[in-house]
Amino acid sequence: MTKRFRAWDVDQAWLLPPSIHEFVPAGHLAHFVRDTVREVLDLSAILGEYAEPRGYPPYHPGMLVALLLYGYSRGVYSSRQLARACEERVDFMALTGLNRPDFRTISDFRRRHLAALAGLFGQVLKLCRAAGLVQLGHVAVDGTKLKANASRHKAMSYGRMKTADRELASEIAAWLDRAEREDAAEDGAHGGDRRGDELPEWAADRQRRLAKIRAAKALLEAEAAAEADTDDDGPGPSSGMRRSGRPLRAGDGGPPDRAQRNFTDGDSRIMPTRDGFIQGYNGQIAVDAAHQVILAHRLVTTAADYHALVPLVDAVHAGLGAKPREVSGDAGFASEANLAAMARRRIRAYLPPARARHGETHAAGHRNLAGTPLMAAMADRLKRAGRRSRYRLRKQTVEPVFGQIKQARGFRQFLLRGLAKVRAEWASVCTAHNLLKLARAA
């Protein structure tokens, strides 16, 4: 007797089509994200831009919002990968209702509505609070370095720019002289039917590179000539224009030779990491200890974190109408000014003046705390509490969130370029993280 198997008839037509809701099991994240976007989120800022009744009907903006948020929650970020998923993955089909937008449609939609997509963070955060996921008992802050959509090898120092400017200008001048001689020889041999001003492609490429170098060189010189960078929310000083927080200038008042600017993403900066230097940004977050919900986010071009504490705490208050009772951060956030700011806000802070070595408790270490009474008091408090200190909550609160974003969902490099666009992209990453927390609590 032969074994019987279940039918495997791929040519069998279905009398009745399946329901979209049956593509994935009930309770699947695709259902949750789709229904949350359709029924809960306010998309008026996006829908309001579609006022023209004429023309072929576009894809529904709500479907594209759900597609982007679901993709970010599943570690699918690029528009090409999202478009492919709409054709190949049933969970994406259940989300889009079998719509298949092409990658250009997805990319253009994201770019067009960056600000509105970033604004969804606040709505999702309030949903998390309504679901009881936010308690504001203990909040931890931290920052992580993320690669820009640019290579650090596409950056050039000011000193190298000056040398390259002279070399390329001389090289191009020699090529133009050679081209003129060749044109004159060809005119004599074949007649004067050429314009005489054509450039060979290899010369045009060099001219384009020279134009890029001169533009970047001019920006560094303009930055050096400016008295101060008054835009606290802008890209800030270029790499190499400061040392220990102080402006660094050459003897003639211009940029130092070590100053750098990237040709691909001029707003990105050189960032130190454990694995060396990257061309990137610093993404900072405030996380609630109860369920690891991101309460506030920030993205800057400086590697230091101590400027982020007050903006993050104030953003939590602005978004939720309440302040956390406690806040913790690593040694990078510790400063006399930050401790004073937390005291004025009546928030108990846990900011170690020095980084503890393995197996040790935080104390003053080798940091000179003379003249900083708040820092000295903090070091003493953490030393007396030892392992019982509330500071222990910091690592288990905020660092797993970066692990989930960078390792579990694979977000280690931005797709967009420019500070404003990258900030909106970071906001979407944080929104997707909170959506996942909300889905698990539903």
C-alpha cells in the first residue's frame, strides 16, 4: 500500500478568492500596523496635500504610510526592497491589499512627506502611554553612532584641498593646451568643421572634481570666517574645526589643514566608534524603563552627548505633558550644568562623573571635580549606593533598544542625505520601534 500525500496542484484555479485577512494569522503585526494606520492615526497632514481631483488616482497615502512603518518594523528600509516585498511576501500583501507600488513611487512618497512621517512619532507615543506602556518612573538616555549615506573616504581635508586645487588646475590647463594643439592639427588635416571647444571626457571629469573641491574649500573658508555658529539646530562645525569644544583656526585665520568636508553628504561628520571612525551621525534617545518605549529622539552631528540631556528631557515633557521622576545617563552626559538643570526641573539624576571599569562602581575616577560640587556629590552618592544604585537601570533600559534597532532590525546606515532628511528618517525608525512595543501589548 503506497503512502498518500496531500494534493499539490499548483494549476488548480480557485472558485472563490481568499480573503486578505487570511494571508497571515490573526494577530499578525501586518494586521496591527494596517489597522492602526487606517483607524487610529491622524493622517490629515499627508492627505491634505492631495487636493487636485483630476488625474489618474494615486495609491492611497494611508497604504504607503502603513507600508513604510511596517517595513521599518521588519528591517526592510530601501524602496526597492519594499517594492519587492509587495510582490513576494504575503505579509506585505496583507498590509497593502495586493497593491504593488513601484520603488520610485515609494521613494518619492517618503521624500515628499518626510516631515509628516516624522510627526507620527508623537501620535504613536501617546498610544503607548494610553496602553500603559509609559510610566515615567525612570528614563535612561544615550546616543549611538550611525553611518551616513556617504563614505568617509569621500571626505577631504582642507590641506589636501589646497594641494589638489593647484594640481588639478595645472593638470587641466595642460590638457586644454594639448586639446587645442590636437584640434589645430586635425583642422589642418581634415578641415575646420569642428567647434574647437570640445573637451574629452577625461578632462571633463577632472573639471567636475575640481569644481567640487573648490566648492567644499569655499564652505570651509566661509565657516572659518564666521564669528560663531549661531544655529544650535544646524549641522554645526565641520570635522576638525574644533578641539576640546573650542574653535580651531590656522595662523591666517582660515580653516586648519585638518578640517574636513564630505563631498557626498556635507552635513555628516567623522564619528569615533569602538571599531574606528565612520562618516555618520549621532542618534540619541530617551527610553522609559517600564517597557523600553522611546519617549524622545534627537539626531546631531557631534559625537559628544552632554548637550542632549536637557533637550531630550524637555522633549519628553513637551510630548507627554509630564516629566520623568528619574533620569540616568552614562559619563558622557555628566556635567555640572546638566546636574543643575535636572535639579531645577526637580528630576533626580544619575550621571556618573567618570566611566566605571569592569567590576567597579562609579566614582570620581581620575576626573578633577574641584569647583564642581554637584558632580562631587553625584560621585559620592553613586559610590555609597554601589550596586544598589538606581543607575543600574540605565544599561538594561536604553542599550537593548539600540540593539533591537541596529542588530535585530539591521538599521546601521541612513538611506537619505542631509541633516533634515536624516532626522526625519531617525524619527521613523523610533516610531517603528514604539509600534512594535504597542503591538506586543495589544
